[in-house]
Amino acid sequence: AQSVAQPEDQVNVAEGNPLTVKCTYSVSGNPYLFWYVQYPNRGLQFLLKYITGDNLVKGSYGFEAEFNKSQTSFHLKKPSALVSDSALYFCAVGHGSGNTGKLIFGQGTTLQVKP
Amino acid sequence: GAGVSQSPSNKVTEKGKDVELRCDPISGHTALYWYRQRLGQGLEFLIYFQGNSAPDKSGLPSDRFSAERTGESVSTLTIQRTQQEDSAVYLCASSLIPAGSPTYEQYFGPGTRLTVT
């Protein structure tokens, strides 16, 4: 069965420092991986995705993520955090076989960027 | 263009009453999803519609939950005989999945916050 794990409930980082939000996955076949962000009282917004190709994926707001097949990870990164990046981040995985489009989401990681 | 819209934005209901939540997907999106997000928790998949295929209902928590979709347009999620544990934000998403190309990117609506008293 597919699963996604976000091992950290919360990540704290100072503004201007690099940030990493961790995600590992388990899926049979080729994974399709996504990051979404949820700001308070708002719906989820798509950040980036890995389908195939380069392992380093660049997305919105300066975020990037690196697909590591051997470690089954897809960590979200940003070189320099902003206070406005503070939000709830979700990693999600879809399955490569079939065409269901169904995603499994992790439990979410709260990112707190302090000035 | 218009994004995914959901109505109502907030719904307070008494235990035992039925509620109906509405989702208007992005025009042209063939796939539509319903998720539930309980306070402080992640997204829980409920149901998925894709074109004219039979929906994937594997995430519905009980037979009190049902959903319908007319063609590739509006969907309604119905919860019968609501219970307090049904209190959550119900999120709808839509996606364009061209045949043979599983892009899977989902666009979410703002959600409906359901409170069962």
C-alpha cells in the first residue's frame, strides 16, 4: 500500500536560514510526488511535483525538492526562509500504474520561520 | 480563470441532521476529489470521480457518506445523520488528467468547515 511519512510535526527556522521539510514515501512502481502548502484559513496550494526526469525539482516561491529514489525521499528545501513561508506543508504521493490520480497525503509539517 | 469553489464556506448543524456540501470544479477538469481534514490532522481521502468511470469510494468512512457528480461538473457530498466526529473541513479538488498522461496536479477549493453540535 502507498504511504507518505512526514517525520516532523514542526520545523522551526530563523529568517534567512535554509530550510528543509522532510518527506519519505512507500509505493510500488513509479512514484509521483507533490508538495502542497496550506496557509491559515485557506485551501491547499500546489508548490511543485516530481513526475520523471531531473531529480531536483523547482517550484513556486523559491522552493525546490530533491527526489532520491534510493532513500525513497522527497525533501522540500529553500535556500533562504522568509517569515511569510510560515505555513502547513503537505507531501503527497500518487501511483504510477493505472491512471487514478488518487493521492495519499502525509500528516503535514508546520513550518515556523522566526524573524 | 475561476478556481475550485465550494459552498457553503461554513456549516453548523445539529447532530442527526443531514448536510449537503457542494463543489464546483475548474471547467474542463475531468477528475474531482473529496478530502476530509480534521483539526490538526492531514488530509483523508474520501472519494474520487474521473470522467464517466465508476467513482473510487474507498475512502468513505461509513454508509452515511455519499457523493454524486453530474458529468464533469458539480459534485455534492452528502452526510446523513451527522455525528460530532464528522466535524472537519471538507476539501474538494479537481485535476486535468489527459488520457495516458498521469499529471495528477490537483487544485483545491477553500473548503467547507462543518461543525456538528
